[in-house]
Amino acid sequence: MSSTLLIVEDNEMNRDLLTRRLQKKGFSTVLAVNGVDAMQRLDEVDVDLVLMDMNLPVQDGWTTCQMIRRDPQLQHLPIIALTAHAMTNDRERARAVGCTEYETKPINFQQLLGKIQKLLAWQTTAN
Amino acid sequence: MQEKYSEPQETADTAHPSARSLTSQVAVLEQELASLMQDNPATPELQHGLTSLGEALDKLKQCVDYRPLQSSPEGERTWLHDFRNNINAVRGYTEMCLEDTSDSVQRLTATLQAILQCNEELLSSFPPIAEQTITPDVVPANDDARTGRLLVVEDNDANRAILCRQLTKTGHTVCEAKSGVEALRQLEDASVALDLILLDLMLPDMDGFEILQHIKNTASLREIPVIMISGQLQDAEVIRCIQAGAEDYLFKPVNEILLRARINASLERKSWRDREQTYLAELSNSHAFIRQTFGRYTSEDIANRLLEHPDGLDMGGSLQEVTTVMTDICGFTGLCNRLLPTEVVLLLNNYLGTLSDVIVSYGGTVDEFIGDAILAIFGAPLSSDDDADRAVACAIAMQHAMDVVNQKNMALGLPAIRTSIAVNTGTVIAGNIGSETRSKFGVVGQSVNITARIEDIAGADDVLISQCTLNALQKKVSVGPALALRAKGLDRIITVYAVNYSATPSAEPTPTYHE
């Protein structure tokens, strides 16, 4: 059974790009365009991992990560933060709000894929 | 707009000399793509990928062309974010195309790799902003750069797009709503903390005025400033909106400078209100602190009643009948000479602390520590019928508590001490005495002086009460023979009695004041 990834990204091109490339690698994808949307998707669908852009409209990724970590149902869900890395301290901030992993844009896809597989493998072992 | 954003050909003269080479690099990328498309790639999948790559290159070009020349750190950060998102798309689509290209199509592979390389060069010319330049969570000290989370409610797509773009470039986070219903839905979402709403007066489904009223009638939304935007140049409309609680009003076409100024002013006012809220929260905390601190010297019941009726603490006073209790350590001056200063303080704290607890537990108020003496009041600031009874019971309990004091002293290697206690009842002036800046609740009057005189003649372990106190008692107390006290400064003889407290069963604090 393929793992389901939630992609939270407001930039349409990047959302399309990630979806296409991840589907090619055999993942199922669920999409959200902002933090509020993401929380709703998480409510509706069983998700194995979240790819979260941090700079989002309506409700940003920082707040959304904190909300996920406070939710007893979701607190162990792996989150990979995706930031445009406009600031050098984004990595520390991502860690502070509870992200499991961190990738900067432009994304090194092979590296991202490695992180996704590693986190999913851990989760399977844990379960 | 015009003075802030420059056309590409002007960029050579500006603060960013790399902008021109950047533009030309994007042009190279586009040329590569054009030749690539001519090769008429085989699979539809690759065709799809190449089309997307073309779009991504367009976006990247736009982004580079419209780089703000002078911008706030926040604006610069927004641009950089946008730029890296576009670079990301170009890299991703190119890599995807490369995966879909068979090795036999060598020219295609080479071109895509050239695009990748240009893309990476472009990326390396704009490193991330160092952390110290701006900390995202801190409001910039420069008020010109105040930014916030804005909701733009406007049905016209073009107008909304322009507004959003202007606002985003200024560094604001912008949410959009096309209709009244959508606006209300976004507002209902409690997780969104908005700093400002730009509201079009004419909407297809609802009147902007209705939305304004809804916002101002909803407690959780009331504090968000609303700037109305309208095409109508009618004063009556403006007045109606301002009266309904709109922060400001703008006419279409919206002048960008005016818009920025009004948004800044609104955000500034909101930030003050937010600060005020924080201050109120702090005040409420300190209120709790007062309750706790005050509770150390008076019963919590009295502290609560005082805090609920703060006028009870007005300056000035009132005449009240109170029973005052005064205690003193016997031979304290001698002790001070024998002990180290630190030991004296230990001993005093032990004594004052233990006895204060007893006083508070009997519903009394510790008015003052005078050296080794305690002055406690029963009947002020709030009086009750059994003030004298509680005062005497308290005095006896304090004598019993001396065992506890001395056990603690011995554990610390300090000498045992004994205390004498005087109780008197009479009319005093009770109130806040002092200046506005430094005042305390207290009692003054002849009755207090008499208590002190009685205390002077009280011996170790004594509880001496005056005739007035004896008269005020509701319950019978066993006392010794009457003693006449003629003291300096008193115009009459005071009759006092020693309480036979060892014969009196140790009285429990009265239930009214005891928890």
C-alpha cells in the first residue's frame, strides 16, 4: 500500500511539481493551499507524512506545525518543513515549532525523497 | 510604484548591479527552452513537463524583473522567498524533464543541463538574509515598515490582484475574499489573527456595510480595524461607515501612498491596543499578586473584599471601634546585644512569621511590625460583632504558639524567647494614612496608645486585656483581679486584667474566618 503524503504549499507551480514527482515515485498525495486548509485535510484523511511550506497565506506553516504538535491524534506525525530559506535562521525556527525534518527551496529532490523514505520507515517500525 | 520598481533596462544604474546579468541569464534559459521545444519531444509526458518548465521560466523572469530596488527588510525577505520558489520550480521541472528524456536525445539532455546550471548560478547570486538583519517575529523598530496580516475583501478580480500585490510587496501577509460570504467564512475561522481588513463597500452578494456591522457586533472581531473602500464619493456614506466603527475610508481608484499611510496608521493604533491588552493581562496578574501578598497580613477573606470594593481603600478614614492587639518579645534589647545580627533577623522572622499566621487565621489584620512588636487589628477595615472575642482568643493562641516558635529557635541553635501581649478595645480612626504614593492601611487614636501602655506593663507569658475589651466580649473569659494602670500621657486610670489562659481551653479560630 502506498503512503499518503499531505503537501501544504500555496505556490501553484511548486504544488504541481511536487505532486507530479512524488506520484511518479508511487506516493499518494493530498493537497492543501494554506494552514487552515491543511488542518481540515488532516481531519478528513489519514496521512503518513506532511510536507509543509512555512510561508503560507491565511495561516502560516509555523503556526500550523504548532497546532499539529498540540493535537493528541497528530502529535507524532512526521513533518518536513519546506522553506524558501530566505532567512538563515529558518532551520532553528522549524525545529522550535516541532518539525521533524527540514528542506530548503530549491529542493534537492533526491535528498527530500531520502528523508521521506527514512521517516516513513521509522514510522512503520514504530507501529 | 514607479519610483520603487524599475524596468529591467534601468537596473544597470541601480543599487543592484547583478540585476542585469540576472535578467540576461533568464533570457538564456528561455532561449534554451525555445530550441528545446523545436526538437519536438516524443512523449506527451515530456511535452507536458517542458510546457510547465516554460511557465516556470516566465515566472522567474517576472520575479527578477520586478525586484524592488529599495525595500524594507520585510519586503526584501518576501521577494527572496518568491525568487527561491521560482528557482525551485525551474530546477524541479528541469530535473523531471531530464528523467523523462532518453539518453539518446543528447541535445535535449545537454540543453536541460545548461538550464539547470544557469538556474544554480542565479540562485547563488542571492544568498539568504542573515539572521540579524531582521528577526521575523519581532515587529521592526522602524514604524514605516510596520506589517501585518490583512484581509482584502473585493469582488473585482483585477482590483483585488493589484491591491494584494501592492500589500504583499510592502511586506504584509494578505488573505483574499471575493465575496461577502467568503469574507465571513474567513472571519469565522478563529485561528486566523487578522490585523486589518480592507473592505469593499459594494459586493455582489452582501453589502459591505453589513459585514462591517457584523464585525463590530462580534466580540472576537471588534478589535480588528476596518478600512472601507468605495467608488462612491458620498460624504453620507463615509459618515455612516465611520459611525458604524470603520477605522478609515478610501475612494477608488486607491492612491497607493494614501493606502500605505492609512494602513500604517491603523496598524500602529492596533499595536497600541494590543499592548494595552497585554498590559491589562499583566495588571490582572499583579492583582493576583496583591491578593497573595495582602493575604500574608490579613485574612484572604478581607483581602478579597477589599479588592472587590477598591473604594474601601480610598485615602482618608473613618471612625471605627476596633480591638487592637500588641505583642512584644521580653528582653529583646538584651538578646540583640548577645546575638549576631543574622541570628537576630532569623529569630525575629521566626517569631513574627509564626504569630502573623495565627493573627490571620483569627481574621485579624497585621497592621505593623515595630521592631520586635506586632500591632494587629480586629474590626478594621471590616468589622463584625465578635471582634473582641476573636482578638482575645487570638492572643491566647499566640501564647500557645510560642512553643512552636521556640522549637524552631532551638533547632536553629537560638535561645528560647517569651512574649507579652496586650489587648484593648476603643474607637480609632481607620483608613489609608500617608501620601498618594506611599500609604498603608492603619489605625490611629488614643485607643492604640493605651494598648501600647498596657503592653509596657505586661510581663512574660501575660495576656493583659483592658476593661473596654472585657466589656466588649460576648463569651466569658476567665480573668485575674483588676489592676489599675496610671501611665504617662493618659488622663485617666485604665483598668486591666490578666487572662487566665492556661485555664481557658485553647479556642479554635471562629468558623467565619477560618477555612
